[in-house]
Amino acid sequence: MSDLPDSPATIAGLKPRARRPWRTLLVLLAALLVPASSQAQVFNWTREQMLKYTAQNPYERFPDGRPKVPDSILEKVRALSAEEVLAIASRGYPNQFVDGMQVLHPGKKLVGRALTLQLMPLRADVAETQAAEWKAKGGTRLSHQTAIDMLEPGDVFVVDVAGSIGSGGIIGDNLAYYIWKTAGAGFVIDGAIRDLEGIAAFDLAGYFRGATPPAIRNVMVTGINIPIRIGNTTVLPGDVVLGDREGVYFIPPHLVKDIVDAADITHIHDEWTRLKFNEGKYKSSEIYGSPRDPALIKEYEEYLKKKLGAQRYEEYLKRKSAR
């Protein structure tokens, strides 16, 4: 089925969603951040602004400045669960998890780098000015596909449409297929998708608020690769996306390695715990969450050192003593 929006006549007959105070604040903030010479979108980050607001990123970047967490790190993220990311809450990031979304394939994890798109209710004067500016810069029609065409391998298409189902399906089976074949990761859409039966046939990870037959309508692009809101979470371009059966985490790039390293310890601890349970000699409280018997503590530490290797074990001890 087509992913194209309904006709202008159909669009004009729709009732727009009520404004939300937080969205007005976000728009004003974005307007302050954008210089008059900003290209293409009404709101977007320049490379300099991207560098400024993601300054803690330790990795390479895309040409526009978006953080590019290495594939090798992303592969390790794939082994994580939502619970293993919880530690970021104590480091000043308590709002990075989104739940309550529908999951396209519950058994398939979503891992990648966020490419963000903000869609807002259509307003003619803004949309017309936008279109003229875009054309003057040499662009073709500005739409959600403008962002889709920017996807790189390993990217996740992350769309803020304020949870609106009435705005139609942001993607259908054709664009979902393009996302699958181009980026290979998936999508998080705080709104609707369409052609669910067709999309479900693809080996693609996806999170969305609902499904609806109509195509995208009554919205306009107000930002690409800017901060957006998904549920109660602020998502920045280049955030690492981790989705599992429970929901989606958006992890700042500078925290990813620490989370992965901590998860390695957790996995080894879980492995040792189950080995001890298999012996059938201990009560659960004697082993889990941590053993209290000195002999068992020593046994666990030796097991951990063997699994980590001497160098990583020493790093673990330093982090542990610094807490």
C-alpha cells in the first residue's frame, strides 16, 4: 500500500490536536537555538550546536556532527536488558526509558543510533514558508521522507508526533521496507504506523503507539536531528537506542561503555549464581543477591577474575573502590 499522505482537501478537513505546554516550550527553545542562516528545516541543529550539546561523546561523528557510537559497542549493547541500563538514572538521566508502546516483534531487540524527526500539527503559514525556504535551498518536497532518506546503516528512525494516531501512519510497508534494507535496525514512532500486516512480515524491530489505515496527514516537519520527546523521554540525535520486550531506552553515547562494562559483571555474577544453585546445597539468600560467607565471596571473586582477565578485573576493583 502507498505511504503517501491523503490529499490536501482531506487534510484540511481534519481537526488538529490540542496544543501542549511542553511542546510550546520545546518549540521556543529550538527557535532560540537556530540561527537565521539555518538550512532546510524550520528548526535544526547546526554541526556546531550538535558538537556543543553532545560534547561528552567520546566517539567519531557523522559529517553533521551526530555521534557515531561504533558498531562494536552496539553489538555489545544487544546483549543488554532494560534492567541493566537502570544505573544511568543515578547519574542524572532518570527519564530515558519509554514503556507502554506496541512492539512489532517482541522477541527481536532494537539496537542502533537515533536519527530524530519532529512532526507537528499542520499550520499553513509555517508550512508554506518552510516549503519556499526548502525549495530556495535546492531541496525537493520537504516531508518525513526527507529524514528517512538520511538514514545510515545502524540508524534507528525515531519520530515524535506527540502520540497522535489521528495523524495517520507515519510509515507503511513500503517505507518500513526501505528502513529495514537501508538502516537494518528499525523504528520508534510516538504515533501510528499503517500496513501493519505487511510490516509484520519483515524481520524488523519496531515500536509504535498504534496502527491505523490512513496515511500520514495533517502534520509538517519541524525538525530533523534535534532533541525530541518520546513519551516522557528527551531523545538526542546519536543516542543509542535499546528496545526489548519491556520498552525502549535512549542512552547518551558517553554512558554506553560504562553500562556495557557493568553488564559484563552482572552476566558473570548471574552465571556464578546459577552454578551455585545447580549444586543444590544453598538457600537462595545464601547466594543471591550477594554471598555473605567469606569462602563464597572469595570463590566468586576468583571466578570473576578468571572470566574478566587480570586487567579488566583490576579496573573493576578500582571502580568498585571509587564508589
